Amino acid sequence: MSCRTAILISGSGTNLQAFVDAVTAGSLDLNLCVVFSNNPEAFGLERAEAAGIPTACIQHNDFPDRESFDRAVITELDRFEPELLILAGFMRILSPAFVAHYRGRILNIHPALLPRYPGLNTHQRVLDAGDEWHGSTVHFVTEELDGGPRVMQGRLRVDPDESAEELQKRVQTVEHQIYPEAAGLVGSGRVVFRHGDAVVDGELAEEPIVRTYE
Ligand code: GRF
């Protein structure tokens, strides 16, 4: 049975689209059981509908605090019985209770080679620092923002003359490759979260799986 997978979005959903395309092409074995958004205007909801995936939306502004919103999201998501949660541009910080409820079953993608550059504006920060390499990281979500164990990184060489926008576009193309691949490894059970670490094929993974792109 394919792993029941919820995808959480807030915006455009190009990563969501990469999942849909990979499942449709038969290269990714996940059951995309719901796409959830906190933003009713998110274009990703239209992508989900076009793909025939159930959608759900709860607006965080309707709740007095993070905890009550997160409780409502849990209740809604659990109707779909997800085994894996994919954060794909979900612009919300998760409460500890939310992370605990789905412990070891939430993946995020962050546009930097973590642990370098957690937080925002990663592309400009990489250019400002003159780094040779940049990319994106798929990691398990823990209470620490952008800090959970890394599963996979896609890296590319930085052109010092490119703009932050150009770099961002190239990194997103990398994301569309590595996120479905990494999620597939988790969905199939080859990669698991155990005692705060990523375990790959039964071996503790000190370093993420690395894919290099031109
Ligand atoms: C991605 O670039 C990811 O790194 C970040 O949010 C962005 C989402 O983009 N976490 P999209 O909505 O999938 O196009």
C-alpha cells in the first residue's frame, strides 16, 4: 500500500506539482491523500483540484493563537489518515504539540545547504558570502526551526554574476528533483526518523544523501 501523504502549502505549489507529476509518471509511489493550505488563495489548491486530490483549507487568522490553529489543522488532517506530511512552502511555524503529534513523519524543504543559512533570504545571503555551492535540503521536522535531521541535499555551483532571483529559480528546479525522491525513500520506509536521527537503510546517517547538479 502506498504511503498516505498530506502536502501542506501556502502559495504557488511548484513543489506540490513536482510530486503530482512524479506520481502520475509512476516514478513516485505515494498516495497523495490531501493538499492542505492555510491560505484559500494559494494557487497550489487549484493544482490539487486539477489533479483530483482532495483539498482542505483552514485560515490561521480565524484562530486566537498558534496552538488552537494547529489543533484544528490536526483534526482536519487526521480525517485523511496521513502517514507522512510534506511541508511544501507552508509558511507557518509549527507548534511543539503539532510536531509531537506527527513526530518523525513530517518533512520540510529549505532552500539552503543546512546547517548553513537557516531562516529567510538564503539566496542573497549565499551571494553576499561568495559561496561556491548552494542548494536545498530535505529534512525531518523537529521543534528546532530548519534544524531536524537532514535526509537529502541537492547542490549546485553558484555563478557569482547571477542575481538572487536567478539563483532561486535554479534552486527550485533542484527542489523539484530531490523532494519527491527523498519523500519516496521515507514513504517506502528506507529512510526513517529514529531517536532524533535520520536512518538510511538501517544505518545512522551522519550526512544527508547528496545530489549534485550543474
Ligand atoms: C520552496 O522553494 C521551498 O524551499 C520553501 O518554500 C518554497 C515553496 O515553493 N520552503 P512552491 O510553493 O513549492 O513553489
